[in-house]
Amino acid sequence: MSLPDPAPPRKPRRLGLWLPFVGLGLLIAGWSGAWVWARGQTAARMDAAVQALGKAGYQITWKDRAIGGYPFRMDVTLTEVRAREPAGWGLDAPRLEGEAFLHAITNWVIAAPDGITFVRPLGGPVAVKGELIRASLTHPSAHPPSFSFEGVKLVFTPEPGAQPFALSTAGRVEFHLRAGPDDEGGVFARVDDGRAQLSGLFARVAGGKPVSIVWNSTLSKMSAFTGPGWAEAVRHWSDAGGRMSVRQAGLTAGDAAIGVNSGALGAGSDGRLSGALDVTLRQAPRGLAAMGDTGLIAQDAAQAATVVAQARQGAGEAAQATINFQAGRTTLGPVALGAAPKVYDLR
């Protein structure tokens, strides 16, 4: 009696071995397709934004654009960037680098590794170099969007033929824009360890000592700040009752200082600043005399304002006063100092 032959062994199934690799390949292909689509969307949205701004009078151009960062980021590099707005302000940069993660494509970090040049309508261009120059932009649909600028160890150099700039260096410069509750927006700016250029007003007042600036304010009715350009947006905001409440502000130049205790500002129908600021002035006579000597205000106005400041001066050489911006004029107490600053140009 013979035993039956054993059944031949079954060949091992290889499907279970290859399924993970197939799944991984499909995942990579899908992710790659999503990245390529996002790359195209980034370029298209940039082009659409430039076109929309162009219709409002803004000019933004660049020589080359490169988009990379695969697989998890979107990196945009622009060279020879040039931006101009209708009033004549502008910004130039040899190179701008932007980065956003693919899972948070609206949160951008922007750097200018080779510095920037900002252009003043009357004063001309000023080149800015520094250890760090960067900005961030998030929540673009908010009113206002969240924007931050940071500069460290900055050097300001007016280009040939341009007028001097108030500062020659600054240890740190910050600017922040944030949306708040109840249709509010916050604006914060700060300059630390600034050095005045040698022949300007700041240099005379500071006497070679550091200059610092701080500004902290809240704006109401931010949803009304809309329009094709700056002037239209400010007019729309002002017509809706928008106001700026100053929470903290100050300028310190050596031993002289002006501090804002409180205030509310707006924009008049003439495009100039309106409202009032309650201020504390330290070493006011020296500052006012320098303003008169440099032609920033008339000599007789500087002398009259000095008398007012001295009359209100208390302990510590500090004077309490109110600066009013009304009917296109700036006054310190009863003394007219000159025209109120322009918020926007009438067209």
C-alpha cells in the first residue's frame, strides 16, 4: 500500500508585499499633483493681485519669478522687484524670498536678504541694509490682515541726489498690523536705538544720543477701510465714522521727548489729519527752537510755542499741552505751528 503524493506547496502570494509600495506611489503621485496645482494657483493669484492693483494705480513688477519648495513648502523668489503707489512712494528690492507651508498656504514669511530701497515722493530713494529684514502676512481676509515687519541693525543711506533721511542707523524697527474684536484694528510701531543723521533736526535735538519712537493705536470701523486705492479707502473709512484712538505714543531724542497721553485722530475732507493729542513735552524749548532754525515751522511760531511750553512746564522740565489738528492747521495750545500733516492727496 502506497501513500498519496503530498500536494505541491502553493506559491506565496506577492500582492500583500507590493500593496504598501503601490499605496505609497499613489500617495506620492497625489501629493505631487496637489503641489503642482498649488504652484499654479500661487502664480495665478500673484498675477491677478498685480493686475487688480494696477487698475488702482499701483505698479508692481519683477524681472524673474521662481516657485519651488516641493514637497511641503511653497517658496517664491522674485528678483529686481519694483513697486510704486499713486502718491509717489515706492519700494525696490534686488531679491525677495517668500515661504509658506502647503498646509497653511495663506501664511507667508517674506525676507529681503540683499536689503531694500524705499522711495519718497519728494526726498528720493533711501537704501536700507541690515542684519535682518523680514515680514510676515497671515489672515488675508481679515480687516485688517495680520502683517508684521522686523528689521535688525539697519543702516539707512540716501542715494546720490536724494535728500537726507532722519535716521542713519537703527538697532531695531518693528511694525505690526492686527485685526481685533468689534471691527477694530491695531497698529503698533517701534524704533529702538536709532541714530540721527548728522545735520538734521533729530541730530540737533538728540545731541548725539539715541533716538527711539513708539506708536500704539486702535482704529475703529476697519471693515469700511476699502477702496481701489489708499485715498479712496481712507475717505470711505472716514465717512463711516472711523477714528484712531492713540493708546501710547512717544518720541525720545536724547534728553528731549514728546509723549502722547491720549488722543483721537481722523482724516478731514481736505485729506489732512484731524483730531487732538494730549501730550507731555520734555525739553520743549530746545526742540521748538531747532524746528524753527531748520525751517520745519516758522521762527515766530516756534518762539510763541516756546513761551506756551515754558508757561505750562512743571517739575522735571516737562510741560503738559494739547496739539490740535483742525481745519487743515496744527496748533500747540493757542499757537498755530503750520499745516496739518497730509493723510492722503486729493485728486
